Amino acid sequence: MDYIAMRRALHQIPELGFEEVKTQKMLLETIDSMPQDRLTVETWRTGIFVFVQGENPEKTIGYRTDIDGLPLEEKTGYEFASVHKGRMHACGHDFHMTIALGALEKMTETPPQNNVLFLFQPAEEGPGGAQPMLEAEPMKKWRPDEIFALHVAPELPARTLSVKPGLLFANTSELFIDFKGKGGHAAYPHKTKDMTVAASYFVTQIQEIVARRVDPLESAVVTIGKIEAGTVQNIIAETARLEGTLRTTSGTVMTEVKEELEKIARGMEIANDCSVEIDYGSNYYQVYNDETLTSTFTALMDELEYDWREADRAMTGEDFGYMLKEIPGFMFWLGVDSEAGLHQATLKPKEEALEYGIAVVTDTLYRL
Ligand SMILES: CC(=O)N[C@@H](CCC[C@H](N)C(=O)O)C(=O)O
């Protein structure tokens, strides 16, 4: 397989969670072009399971890749930029998929001793595909004994990786807040309940949660990524909507942050004579790396002379956390050396990381 061509083809067709129809088709066509004697392929919604029969299996090892893109207009200037307007692979899932395909191809050329289950999982960016995929029939039939995954890291040099035992990624919760007041003429503010003003106060007031409510020895993030209110410059907005995300390194702090948000919302309702409704959308469980398997992995990386370093905890989220909650395993960062970071319209991961990633995953599948 030409890994670079594969990555570029996938890069051109980013699709949002559970809409990955073209992506699934391209993945299936590529998998179909590989020798089939050890493979069993089953689709699940827009995702795919591929079971590889091992030569002499003692266990089944799972390897998971996410397959969805983000709602973002690409600004890389690539000649192979996204052909889907307002959609971009800005979180490296084009890399993740290519690495999974590359590792799968190696398994068809040189069979593994153990069984391997590849999971091509939809909707990592939202609303979350890992949790429902765990309940899917193929997962029951081929349930892995261990599982691992990777995520690209723009801040690390290409041809390096990083990992740590224990907590790697945060608990997350999406945040959607709807304000409803009374609109009207811009010249008569006293006859309205202005939701632009209420939502603006709310955005600044919730900054106090991390600064003044959360124990400083804990970590939390409250981010509003989108504000929407009003229709035109001379009409006072009747409604406003905020969209954001919460991140914490403990489940208890997540509950506390949500309680504080509710209190501020109730205060806003009284102060502004309006209603404020909070919806927490999808929530992801923290990514917690199994200590034993992580040290088996790092020992293997040492033995094979891969360049790895100890990772820091990150406030990113990953629904792979749900898989790790049920199946022992780990996630690691793969360096891709891009000036622009994850979720940026100019993210440009270095393609030399593809072959390196495939080698790391393949060796781990053969040796774990
Ligand atoms: C690795 C990464 O960037 N993951 C996403 C996961 C999204 C979780 C959810 N949609 C949310 O925004 O809370 C991230 O934003 O960390």
C-alpha cells in the first residue's frame, strides 16, 4: 500500500460522527484488496470490525482507530485538501486510519501468533462511538483481552512517541446552554430581556469556577467554543446559545463543576428574568493506561530502539477511555511535528510519521 496516497485520499473526505459513509466505503475497498484468508470483516453503523485469525492464538489483541473528521474549514493550502466544505481531518484521524490499514496489511502478509481485532470506530469527536461499539455483536464475539490505540501529537518530533501509565487524558463533558428572554427594538432595551448581555455575563462568570471553586491541586477546564445570539444589529436578541466543553482529571470534580454551573445558571435566571437550560451532550470517561501493559509496551519500545519519552497528562478527551475502562490496555502519542496543533485549520502532520507509526503498531501487535 502507498501509505502517503492512502492518507491523502482519506484526508480529502472528512465526515462527521456517524456520517462516515464515504470513509467507510474507502476503508472497506482497501481492506478488500488485501489477502482475505485470515480476515473476517463486519460493519457496524459507519464503523468496521476486522478480525485477524492468529497462527497459534493465546489471546486476542484489539487495535482501535477513530475515523471521523471535524466541522472546520481547512486552511492548509494542501493540493489534497478536504473536498468537503466546512469539514477537515484536523485531529489526525486520517493518520490514525492509515496506520491501522498499514498494520492490518502487515498482518495479512505475516500472520500474527495471537488473534487481532481492528476496530475502525466512528464519532470520536462526538457524539461518541466507543461506548456503543463496545455493545456491538462483533465485539461480543471477538472481545479483545487487551487493547491499544494511538493519537497524533503535533508538538512531538516525528519518529518519536510518548506514553505514561495511569491517567493520560481527562474526563470530558460537552456543554450546550440555551438562554431565553424577550427580544425587541434596540432603542428600547428596558422593554426587553437581552440574551446577548445575559450570555456574555455568563461566559465571564463561569471563569470563576476553575479560578475560585475547584481545588487548586486538581485540574479542570471550562471552555466556551461557540456563542450564538441575535439576528441583526438593531434587534435585541430574544435567545442565545453557548457551546463548550468541560474537562477534569477526576470524576468528582466533574460533578462539582456541573453543580457550580447550575448555580450560576439559576442566578442568571433571577438577575435577567430569563430561562437558562443546560444540556451536557456526550460525556467521555478518562483515558487511564493499564500500568502493567504500559510497562510491557515501553520495555518493548526500548528493546526495539524506538524513541519514546514519558508523556504528561493532557486535558484532551478520548472516548477510547470507555474501552480502557472495560479492557486493559493503553493509548500513546505519536509525534507528527506540526507547528499548528490539534483542532487547528492549518494542522500539517509530517507524513514520515506514517511508516514509523505502522512499524510501532505492527511490532506491538506481534509482540504484546
Ligand atoms: C483528542 C481530542 O482532541 N479529542 C476531543 C474529544 C471530544 C470530546 C467531546 N466532543 C467534547 O468536546 O467534550 C477533544 O476535544 O479533546
